[in-house]
Amino acid sequence: MNVPEYSIAPEIHHDIMTRIKSTEQEHNVKVLYAIESGSRAWGFASPNSDYDVRFIYAHPKDWYLSVMLEDQRDVIEYPIVDDIDINGWDLRKALKLLRVSNPAIGEWLQSPIVYINHNHFQTQVMALFKQYYKTERGLYHYFNMAKNNYRGYLKNEYVPRKKYLYVLRALCAARWIERFKSPPPIEFTALVTAVVDDSALFDEIQKLVVEKQHTTEKALGPQIPILNQFIEAELNHFNYQFDKSDVDQNTAALDKVFLHMLDFI
């Protein structure tokens, strides 16, 4: 499969960094980690794809010493301006979601496009994610993502090309989890190369990636039978009851990293 381009144009990179700095000043926070998410990080961005910037931030330590902490807002969100979609989660929220194997955290921590990585944040928190990761929760997430997108978008005569890739990415992620018992990589090329063994299917996915990279986000095309057959077979394969109750109650490792990060604010 072709190796995708993960660089960000210098002027866009400068704009993103400027917005992050403005966010820190506006909200009196420190951005610990900021990355590109979505199709640019996955490796199949269209020429007009948005920039999906995601970040994890922390307040000064005293902010967390509040009787009403649970009522405080723990996200920062902005409207999309000039194709830049930027929002983030508070460190405490991010670690709580990590504890329940939230896949978004795992994907952020593996992004190939990193804007800020304060005090080796990625290395420390990725180790935590692997420690707390529960495969059944990952399977449940990606199965439902694939099922909902397939039913919602891929049953018509003409279908959005990007939705094909969303469904394929989710199913390949589920295959990875089932096969390797670990969080799946975010980069689509690495994912497909590792889990798609059928050469005809692999070639068709490759063609779809190239098409997506050279068409607009809303591009439509006819159904691709070999992809639909694969998708339906995988949905049938993963359509079993998942036990989502298995959550690690020991938060000592999370608390340690949380307090360590606050020492640098």
C-alpha cells in the first residue's frame, strides 16, 4: 500500500499553534498534548479535508481542589474556522476515559502528526492505555462504528467514498484487536497491511484510498461488491454479545501520572 503523506503545510501548522497558545491564555490552562486526528492522521485525507486538532490540557493544581469539581466544564470546544476543527479534553477527563478503554484516547496517543508533546506525555500515557486496555471494549466500539456507518450510508446505489473507508477502518481495527489482543494502530496503511490477507480485497482497498486522496470529502461512487461482501461477512462474524463490565478499579497508576503532570503546570 502507498505510504501516505503526514506533513502539515507550514502556514497551517503556524495557525494551529497560534490557536493553541490563545486557548491556553483564554482558559488559563496548559496544553500537554496536541495532535491531528481524523483522516489526516489515518492517512486518507481528501484535498479539502478539515484539520481535526485534538488536545489534552490541565488547569493549575488548585483548580482541581474544589467542592464543585464535578460541575466544572472539562472540555474546550471551538467552531470550525478556515477548515480547522480544534477542541480538547481536560487531563482528568482524559484519564478517566482511558481507564474504560476509550478508543479515541488510544487513537490520539498514536497520531503520526503531533503538535505538542509536553514532558513526554505520549510515552507515559500510552503505557497507561496499554495497561488498562480491555479488548472487548475495543471490539464493541469498532463493531458498532462499522455497523452504524454501513447501515446508514452504504446500502444505497451510490455511496460516500469516505464512509467505505470509515467502515473498513473500524472492521480492520476489530480484526487487529481479535488477532493481536492489543490497541489497533491509527494509521490505515499499517492496519490493512497487518490484517487483510486476501490480495484482491487488499488491492481494492488500496484503489479506494487513492481515490479518496484525490477527490472531495463528499464524493460519491457506486457500490463495490467485493468490499460489501467483506463488510457483511465481518459484521456477521463480530455480531456477538460483548461483556463491557470489565473495568480496572485500581486507579493508582492514573493518579500518579495525573499528579506528575500537574507538577509541570
